[in-house]
Amino acid sequence: MNRIAATATNILRLLPRATLILMLLAAPVLAVPMMRADTGHTIEAPAHRNTSVGFVLLISLQRG
């Protein structure tokens, strides 16, 4: 009987810690569907202006 009680005590002592770890691991997985459900607001980056600096740099490096 003492062995069963000791095992049950160990399990009950570790249960809150295991629950906390599982909740921390499951939170990002459960948050992804909620983030994907709201597609009304999309933040887009501004259009990249082409200044052709790369081409000038390429030509100057080939000459040197």
C-alpha cells in the first residue's frame, strides 16, 4: 500500500508541472489557426524603388 501511495504522490506532484509544460508547448500551435482566420487586415511593404545603384557598382567593379 505504501508503494501505491508513493507512486500516486509522485504523479500528483509532477502533474501541475507537466500540465504547464504542455500548455506552453501547445500555445503557439493553437494560436496559428486564430491568426490565419483574420485575413481582413494585410500589411504590405511599400514598393521598392529601383535606383540602379547595383548596376553602376557592378560596372565599376569590373573596370577596377
